[in-house]
Amino acid sequence: MKYFLLLLLCLPCPLALAQNHSLTVRAEQGDGIYSLLRKHNINPTKHYNRFVELNDSLLVDNEFLRVGQVYQLPDTTLGQEPAILAIPEKPRYAIFGKQYEQIDSLSNRLQGTVYYLISGHGGPDPGALATYKGSQISEDEYAYDITLRLARELMSHGAEVHLIIKDNNDGIRDDRILELDYDEVAHPDLKIPLNQKARLKQRCDVVNELYKKNLGKYQRLIATHVDSRSVGTTIDVFFYHHQKSSNGKRLAESIHKTFQRKYARFQPNRGYKGTFQERSNLYVVKHTLPAIAYIEIGNIRNKKDQKRILEPDNRQALAKWITEGVLLDYESLENN
């Protein structure tokens, strides 16, 4: 492991420190942990876990804020004693962008596992399109952002993750409107074909080649899409698996159960109608070797579903919920 020497800054004056220690905020409607920290000029990447530690008993399900609840903000001056310390350098992953390139290790619960992540469409094909407040939004940009967040969550638990579709200059974006571009490539750096069948075959071939190299390891595939239906149609997140894959069925069912539990807790009067079912006729489901969960996030043309997709805190929550389902799937197998 690499190390570097960090010369820490002098301790600030007692008054400033006391002010930082006592800084509290009241959560407002629409606030999430990430947006609350950003609102107060605190880097959520660096201080998210500390915020959770400080406010653990006040959070809902360890990740959501209660409207009207007062929370303590992390003291960003802590640890700045005048000293030279040897600190292990965290690995950096430029694909996530500068704000998110370093990953905290939360556990080793997925140590030894391999996950392949495919975000829908990309390159010359943006997928489903819609308009939001005069701006064009596309399926591939939002599926990709959720997929990046999912990759980062899985890696924080020790998983080996391969992004099959990637954009080398997007990174994780905390914007509502994600600018549409066409520069995505397939792993490792392959130009994505315009022809649909050639495009799908390319990503399946990439996954299958990696799968063969990792034979003997626990391997799973997750594909993420955003649906497009009539404007008035609201859909919940739903999941597909291959008819003949018991492992794929268990993976899809585990994530589905997690979403059922989350909706029952946070929106008990709404109900959850998302399903998991076999869909073996989908090209990626049919032609890839690892057990797969194919996820449809919502209807990009529907205003209610757009909130689920456009709000960055919601995209982060989706990644966390999918990760919880992945952990449930893996650990249920380990315990049997």
C-alpha cells in the first residue's frame, strides 16, 4: 500500500472550533444527506460517514432525514493538529469524478465477488428521451449515473466491479439535468456500434469474456435501464431474470424484496407495485453467462418517475437499495 506524508494545518482558534462543534441544522422538505451537506459547503464524499455517526439515532433507516429534525454537522476542522502523520493513501478511481474518486471501505462483505454492471444504451444511442423544463434528458445518462453510484457502493463492501459501458469524462454528477453526449465506450475502450443487435452483442461478448477469465469466482451481472411509456403512466422499479437461472431469480428477488421493504417503511400508504419476473427474450438476459438482474428504474416521460430519476439524492438511494439487495442475495447464499 502506498503512503504519503501529510503536514496538517495548525489548530484554529478556540472560538472557531466551538462554533463548528455546535453547528446544527434543521432538515427541510426535499433535503437528503448529500444535498444538506452540500448546502452548508461540506464535502459529502469526505464527511458523509461522519454525519451518519453523529446523527445515527435521528436518521430513518440509517440514511434518510426527518423533515423538521435538527442534525449536527460534522466538524471539518477535527484532526488538524500540527503534526506529520503517515496516512495510507486510498486508491483513486478517476471514472467516478474528482468528488467521488476515493472510496471509503465500509466492510468486506462482498470480498471475493465479481460484479459486471451494464448501463442501458450509450454511445450513438441515448435510449429513451424526454423533455424536462425545456431541457432534453436521456435514458443512458441517468442509467449511467445510477450505475456509477452502484459500482462505488459495491466496491465499498469489497466487491470487484467491472463497468461494461463507461464515459471517461462524466463521473458521478450531482445535477438534476445530466447533459446528453455520445462519447460512451464499451470495456475496455471499444467504440459502441450504432446497429442495435451489434451493440447488444458487443456488451454481451465483453461480459462473457470477462466471465470466462474469472471462472471459479462468485460472479453476477446487473443491467440498469430507464423505461419509456406514455406520459401518464407511473411505474415502480421492477426486475427481470432468466427463466432457467435460479441464481438470477434469487438476485432479482433479493433486490425486489429490499425495495418492497423500503417502500413499506417510507411510503406505507402508497403501496409498491414493482415486480420481479422472468424475461428470457431480452437479448442481454438471453446471451450473457453470469446470473443477471435486469432493472427498469422508472418511466422517463412521467413527472412522478422523473423525480425518482432526476434528483441526485434519489439516484444515490437507488444505488444503496440495490446494494442492500445484492448483500442480501450473497449472504443468503453464504448462510445456506
